[in-house]
Amino acid sequence: MATAKEMVKEATANAAPAPNSAVQKLAPYKQGKSEAEGHEDPIKLSSNESPHGPSPLAIKAHHDAGNRLFRYPDGAQVDLRSAIGDVFSLDPARIVCGNGSEELQLLLVRAYLSPGDEVIVSEHSFVMGKIHALAQGATVVTAPEPNYHADVDEIIGRITPATRMIMLASPNNPIGDYIRRNDFVRLVENTPSSVIIVYDGAYADYVTAPDYDPGFSIVDWAPNVVVTRTFSKIYGLAGMRIGWLYCDPVVMDPVQRIRTPFNANIAALAAAEAGVRDTKYTDKVRSHNALWLKRIKKELTALGLFVFPTVANFYLIRFSETGPHTAKKAARFLMNSGIIPRPVNAGGPNDCLRITVGLDYENEAVLEVLTEFMSAEN
Ligand SMILES: Cc1ncc(COP(=O)(O)O)c(C=O)c1O
């Protein structure tokens, strides 16, 4: 006779453990490519990382942290929160740091969404926000962005009594355009105060437009607004996984209850603190980006390509849907030249490529290769 253990083993032999039904429906996240066949050291412009790397002071702080790796990090994140507070003139008590802004968005979703709740996700916001909400069993309602950035009326028109959260990125991704201050204020004014608005500013540090609002002062009169920021972009610390949020203490409370105490590691905290304090370095990276965006847009437009409006550290190019100059052919042409872009489906079937602003020689290479591509019969 079979033992109980053997019976369980037989009964489960053909059945794999099943994830929760919401998770089962998710498609896995696809990272930007980092290899180009035949090129040992390709120009990687597929993930909006900073080609400049972090500030030398951040690298030093990271090395110095090596001596303290046997210690747990400061779970209260005091030094980094006060550095962010100093640089952005914010109250450190309203800041929480995390393992990338992506983790902070996950914590917000877990703290505020229950199965069946509705979350309005603006069309070109960060894809992980949507994935977290779906995994939580929430219903995702997408608000289109007909003017290339979050659209207040499209969002407001989708608010129902079941709406618990709104997620938008400004600048958005993969376009790089931003919601204007007046429009954002109008959105906040027309959203019930019980609905959390997650305002994702991953690319905010690059923006030089005067009518962009980083959202911090809005949190002060609208406690349902949460701003998320990252060290992955202008601070060049994508590999460290460190980001932060700014919000009202009442909204923060449930996030703190579920945050694991050591979610930001000791090396990341140290590097980010030194990086954020090196404002001269950040200014230099921002200026480089703004100069190149202007030149790139001008030169690509002269080639007959459409470049979407952008204030971030990347630009989205629309190619022809058919003929010799499709995005697919352009991607192959760039890859064959050792340049890695990010193909995206922003305005039609596979007709766009998103490219990160690189170092001088990298941007020159992109312009040269695309000029050659547009004059070739492919
Ligand atoms: C709009 C947007 N938000 C958030 C993130 C993620 O940032 P982090 O590296 O801090 O998780 C990205 C990453 O590309 C992004 O594009």
C-alpha cells in the first residue's frame, strides 16, 4: 500500500504550483537589448541610462561603503533623505527611499489597491506600474495620450467610484513629452482627494521647460499626490537600484508599514547621497542633454524623419510604415553599425525607435548612420 507521502507525490506529479490568477495573465518584462552581433563594445542607447555614469564623488562614496558592507544599512535612510531635502528644499520627513522608484510604485500599489479596484494608467506611463496593479488584482483602465503627453480630460473622464489610483509619468516614456503645470493642477483639482495620483518624475531632472512642475509644491496642498523620482537616470546609478518618493505623511504611513526596513542597500544610499549633493555634475549632464536634443531633432527632421517632442534623455523617431525606411530596417542598420536602439510600438505597427542621448561620439555616430540609412535603398 502507498504511504501518504507517496500518494501526495503521485497526485501532484503532473500539476505545477499555480501562481495567483492575476499573475498568471502577466507578460514578462522585456529589457532593452545590450548586445549587437559582431560588435564587442556596442553603443548601447536602449535603456535611457546616463552615458556619463555617476558623479566621481558618488563612485568614491560607493567604494568607501565597501568597508561597511558587513553592517545593515540605515533603515531610516536619514543621510540620503536629508541630502535630497537639502538639494530640492524638501522636508526629509516626507521622503522615502527604495530599491529604484519602481519598488516605491510597487509599495504604493500594494498599500492602496485591492482586487477589483480601478487604476487609471495614462498611456505612456512606466510599464511596471501597470504590471504591479494587475498583479494586485486591480483593473487597469488606460487613458490615451493623444497629444503625446498625459491628457487631463482623458483621465478625468475615466474616474469612477471604483477608482483608487491614477498613474502618470511626466516626462512620459517612450515619447519624452510632459504634462504642463496648468494641466496637472487641473487634473489634481478634478480628482477626488481619496484617489492617489502617482506622478512619476523619473526623467524630471532633465527638464528645462519653465512650465514643467516637479510636483513637490502640489503635494503640499493636495495630499493625495505622490511624486516618485529615481537615481537611475541623470545620476547614472541605474545599476545601484535607488529611488525616492515625496508624499504627505498620512499617505506615507501604510507604505512604511509594508516597506522592508533595509530596502535601500548601504552602497546605494552612500552613492546616491554623494551623487545628489554634486549638483555641478548634474547641471553638466543636464546641459549636455539639452544641447544634444536640440541638435538631434534639427538634423533628423532635416532627413525627413519625425521626432516626437521630448524633454527627457531620449527621443522617439517615427519611420515609414512601409518601403525602404521602416523602423525595423533602421534598427537593423543601426545594430549592424554597433548602435543599439529600442524598438517601440508608439504610434503604429513597429514604426518607431527610441534612442537615448549618448556621449558626443555616440550621438555623432547615430546621426551619421541614420543619414546613411535614409539615403540608402535598403
Ligand atoms: C517613466 C519611468 N519611470 C520609472 C522608471 C524606473 O526607474 P527605476 O530605475 O528607479 O526603478 C523608468 C525606467 O526606465 C521609467 O522610464
